[in-house]
Amino acid sequence: MKRRSFLKLTGMAGLAAGVPSAAGLGSNREQSAKASHGAAQTKTPASPETILLKDYRPKSLYKIPVTEIAKAKYPIIDMHSHPDAKTSQQIEEWVRNMDEVGVEKTMILTMTTGREFDDILRKYGKYPERFEVWCGFDFTGYDKPGFGPGAIRELERCRQAGARGVGEIHDKGQGLRSGKSKASGMHPDDARMDSVWAKCGELGMPISLHVADPIWMYQKMDKNNDGLMNAYYWRLDNQPNIVGLSGMIDILERTLAKHRNTTFVACHFANLDYDLARLGEVLERNPNLYADISARYAETAPIPRFAGQFYAKYADRLVYGTDMGFDKPMYHITFRILESLDEHFYEIEQFSYHWSLNGLGLSDAVLEQVYHDNAAKLLAARG
Ligand SMILES: [Zn+2]
């Protein structure tokens, strides 16, 4: 979910205006604008005794190289974005930005079906070489007997219209969701979903599936919470009847095992960016799984050596994604983190963390796979 829609949903938009930490994790230009607005409001000089974590804006003191990368080293296929451009002018601007930063093609994960899907498809259809528009699921009647055929009919209709994949489908522990269509309490491994996942495989439609959320959302909101700056506004620790992060990974694995002919892309490292060793095991056990790296740059940049080793070991299973709008500085930051060996830099307005970041300095071979080749292979395999 995008933070903006979350804020709208919970009526927290006003709060966000004064809280820079509410942006990031899939932030976009609007959120960044809100964030900097918030920073400006809190500019009155505070005593170091009372500076709040949310207002902390350290600047690196090191005189060390700063790498600016305006264009990615290899052509990119972006496997995780959303219909953030609303007007044809904005879509044109997006295409220009893609040209400048080196993005060949972007997957637009609409999460929608029906007319809403058709409208988005029409808008982006002007650039069939640059965008793929993926549909969602219609969960209508999921809680009544006979669920399946209706959802499949709509899936087939969207496929016919031009959807070559499905996403982004969420389950943050409370059940499946495709945009506004919700299936509370029905998780991906539910038998009711079997025919739907199987049909995706038959139709050659990979699924972009978001399970769980960052670990700090589940942890206690106290002085030991490493993600506290973001966590407090995104907390899940106070949600009743929620399947925890580890339980959601088990659900993901059961789903993958049941549907070997269906290809899944786990969004955001399956939220195992804090435990990449476990993600490695999940990838090894499940050949029908890829993971996208979208909106988890700030989460992997604090551990550049460990993350770099992970990228090297699973270079054939990771795909590039953004999930953070379409402005050029956003793309540039992802390049700096993946390509450079820069150390100890901050990107607080983009990611909202107080953590300092480091470049991973990925090798050319790894970059080429993650930026492009794995996605190209996955997309080509659809036939
Ligand atoms: Zn997303």
C-alpha cells in the first residue's frame, strides 16, 4: 500500500503534514513535498535535549566521495510501479524520465479490474513498448460458496484486454487485498484461491505479491525499535488477529509449493530484508519465486557487505523495482545505492529513516541481471 492512500484511509493526512516520517517506503513526489513542508514547520531551533527522532536531520560530516549517477549502467526493466501518472502529460513526463535515467520498460501494477482497469490500460496504452499494465483480482463473493469462476472470468477478460500479469496483490496478515477489493481472512494458501492461482499459471500471468510488512512494524514501540522513526506511524503491533511476518512467509511458501506452474514475484524482498538468509532459503526451496527489491533500498543500504553478498548469491532471482513514483531523483538514489561504493549518506526525505546508507557496489554482472536480464527472462517465459 502507498502511504498516501493509507493516510487518506485513516484520516491521518493532516497529521502527516507535520510529520516528515510519514513519507517514504513507497514515497512519491507528493509525499516528499509533504515531508519537506513538515520539516520547514519544525525549523524552530530545538535544544538537543528535546530534539525528537522524527525531526532529526543529520548531515554526513565525512569528506568522502559522493557519486552522482544520472543514468543506470544497464537498461532497466522496472517490475514494480503504479499508475502514479494520471494525465497524458504526466505519462509523457514519465516516459522522458525513463529515457533519461535508462528505464526501458515499467510494470504498472494497477491492483484493479473492471472499468477502473480498462481506464488505466487506455491511458498507458499509448506507450505499449514502455509500459505493461497489470490487473488485480476481483474478490467479490469470496466469503460465499462458489467463489472462483467469477474472479477467473474477470481475470481472463483483463488478460484479453492486455494485462500480462497480476498485481500488486497484498496480504499484510489480515487477508488478501487487490486495491479496493478485499478478502478479509482469506490468505494466499486458502483452497478458495487454488483455481485462481492455477489460472494465472495457465494464462502465463506472473503475480506481484506483497506479503507482510517491515519487521519494525510488528515490534514493540520502544527505545529498542530500530525502525522507530517509521514504525510508530505504521505500527502493526497493536493489530488483533493478524498473521505475523514469519507466519506470512510460511503462507507464501505453502502457496508456492501448491502452484509450481505459477510464477510469483514477492514484493520488497518478501519483507525479509532484515533476514536475507531466510529469504535465500525460501528462494532455494521455491523455483517459481522471484523477489523484487522495490522500496527496500534504505533497508538494505545499512548492511552493504551482507546485502551485496546476498545479491551476488541470488543474482538470478532478484528483479529491480521502484514503487516510489517517477521523478528522476528517486531513480538516481536507487542507482547510487546499487552501483556506488559511497558510504554514510542520508536520504531521509525519500525514505524517512534516520539510518545512514551505503552503496552496495554491485558488480556489472549482478547489476545487469537485476536491472534487466531476470525480468526479461521472467516476462519472456510467459510465451
Ligand atoms: Zn507497490
